[in-house]
Amino acid sequence: MSKPFVAINYIDCNADYKERFEELFGSRAKAIDTMPGFKFMNVLKPITNDAPYLIVSYWDTEEQFKAWTSSHEFIEGHKRGFEDIRKAKEEGKQPPMTSTFRTYTVIAD
Amino acid sequence: MSKPFVAINYIDCNADYKERFEELFGSRAKAIDTMPGFKFMNVLKPITNDAPYLIVSYWDTEEQFKAWTSSHEFIEGHKRGFEDIRKAKEEGKQPPMTSTFRTYTVIAD
């Protein structure tokens, strides 16, 4: 068995977008759950308010994760959030959220 | 059921300490695994080299996590790393690793 692959998206949310952000994930379509190699995911909300949210997903391999991010289901599943960002841009506003993406391997458990 | 509590320690390791750091976790005593409320832990190694390592642990409650960090087993389990930091200080060197600690609740899975 190779070591599991972990993807974490660090999301900085504007204060007035947090409720909407949490609602989007609370009502997610769960398409990711059916992807080959997917193990589990979690959305982590920081207890300290000014820290980023974390979207964490565990995969058998990096390739399987990449297959997810380039899938039709990924685009479909992120449509509402992408649309919010597009609208803000159109109105000349700051994006409601920004993200930093990092990848990991599990070296101990 | 309350939402799981997640603790993440972000560890910045000096380049020449990474091998030692990975060795310490690879040979951990696993005392944490027997603590009440402990669910699981992972040590995540960044695929991009300059990012911090993540020590992630999932608990039923924050109180149970705090009980772990103030336990005899915690002190015992971290003795080798603490000793490395103490020695560096004694020799007037930079600490081999520094850590930033953040806590989370799981809001979606």
C-alpha cells in the first residue's frame, strides 16, 4: 500500500460570507464520495475566528485526487461558490473567499 | 453527538532536522491512542518542501484533547523533541522546529 495522499484547501472567508460558505458545504452534493480512490473528507471550522477554514480530503493516490478536480462533478459541485466569486468580480468587489491549496502524504498514524 | 474536535499543530522544521522529526513520529509510543475521546491522528508531510508539517488529531471533545496535553503521557511522549529544542537553546542555536497550534470543529463530512 502506498501512503495516503491528502489535499487541504485553506479558505479565507470574508466575515459576511461565512454563513453562506458553511451552508454550501452543509448541502454539498456528495459527488466526491463516489470518486475512485476517495477515502474521506472533512470541512474544519477554526475555533479562532480569523483563521482559515480547511477542506481536507484523503485519497489513495494523487492521481485519483487530480481526476476529481478535473471531473465534470467537481465543476458541477463548486458551481454555487464559483458563481458567488464571479458575481463579486462583476460588481467590482473583493472575492468573498480566497483559497490556498497544499498537498501532503501521511507519514505516521 | 457533538461535532468532533480537531487539533492541528503546524510544525516548521529546519531542513537539517526533518529526518529526525520524521523518525520521532515514526517511532512514537502511541500513548495518545489510549486516551479517552481520542479518534485518530495523522502526521502529514507537505509535498511542497517549504510548507509546515501537520500533526492532526481528532477527538470527541476539546476537554479530552486538553486532558491529553496535560497528561504525564504527553510529556513523556514528547521528551525527545523537547530535549532537542532545549539542547539547541543551550548551545545558542535556533530551535530545530517551531509550532503554531490551531483548533477546529468538523462542520461537514
